[in-house]
Amino acid sequence: MWAQVRCGIEPRTLAALAVVLAAAGVFAAYHFWTGRPQTVRAPAREEPVAAAAPRERGRAAAPPAAPAPPARGVVVVDVSGKVRHPGIRRLPPGSRVVDALEAAGGPSPGVDMTGLNRARVLTDGEQIVVGAPPNAPAPGASPAGGPPRPGAGGGPVSLNSATAEQLDALPGVGPVLARHIVDYRTEHGGFRSVEELRRVNGIGARRFADLSALVQP
């Protein structure tokens, strides 16, 4: 009544104004209430997730797998003399002389094996001469241990057992050609005949004619 008399507002207008003011008050109170600071609680720990993390870290930190062990080596020996199949033989480490003889087909019938220790462990690069008398010089070597003398006194030089130095002493054979002969012998498992010498790089018909009488398989 006071507002109506004082301001000249009609009752209906006054009622509408009261409703608007009440709605504004409610709206302001709502925003004030929702905008107040609130206490935030930390989430509870989940044991399965925490337990899984160390396993993931463990897999990531695991050391790399150890590399595969290298392939085992071989022992390369030269079996020559009175055997069925002379030549280069490749055997497992720890093999003995008897194993090299078996790999070469065994000794020829009636060969005197005296002085040959068949139980000895092989060493890489050695030469086994079967049927040679004890303390006999190598084929093509001089009795006094001097430089090789191919074809002199000791007979033809063995293509399957002679060293590169002994082959170098042959007429018309230098260090390069001697190395070609040794490489061919290693690659093909030895010479089976003197004629096979023609297949060596650097040996033509004329040089073969000079060497054929001085060498043997």
C-alpha cells in the first residue's frame, strides 16, 4: 500500500515487479552457491594398476637376449702319402690323427704305420704323411735341411703335400704360381692326377710339359 500510494504503482505492476526481484534473488543465490570453493578429494589408488606398472617397467628394462654362440671352427689338415684319398681334410676341433686317416679313406693296404701316433690330437694346418719312414725329410727337401731340391734324389714333388716354398723351387714356378697351386689344392681337396695341374691358373701347355716329370699327386 505504501508503494502504491507513494509511487503510484498499480497492484498488478507491483506484483510483477516483486516476482522479477524474487527470481533475480534466487538466480544470484544459485550462482553464489555453485561458485564457492570446494574441497577436492584425491582418487583412491587402485592396486591392480599399481601392480601392473612394475611389470611393464620390468619388461622395458629387461636386458637384450644374448647373441647366438658363433659356429664352431674346424681343423684343416693335409693328409698325404699312402692313403686312399690324399688331400685337404676339414675335421671338428679335438679330432685325432686316426680321424684324419678315416676321412682320407684309410691307409693303403700293407702300409707300415710305425712311428705314426694315431692317438695324437690334430692341430690346424698340419700335414700328416702316411707311410714315410721315421725322421724322413719332407718330399723335395734336401737331406741336410737346405733349400728344396725338386726331382733331385728325393723323387718328384707331391702336389698334395709340398709347401708353397717347395713348389716355388720348381722350374718356372714363382711365389704367385706356387700360391695358385696351393689354393687350388685347398679348394678342390687335393690333386688326383698330374694332368689336373693344367687347371691351375697360370700353367699353360709349355709350363706343364716342364713340370709333369717333376711332380706327382
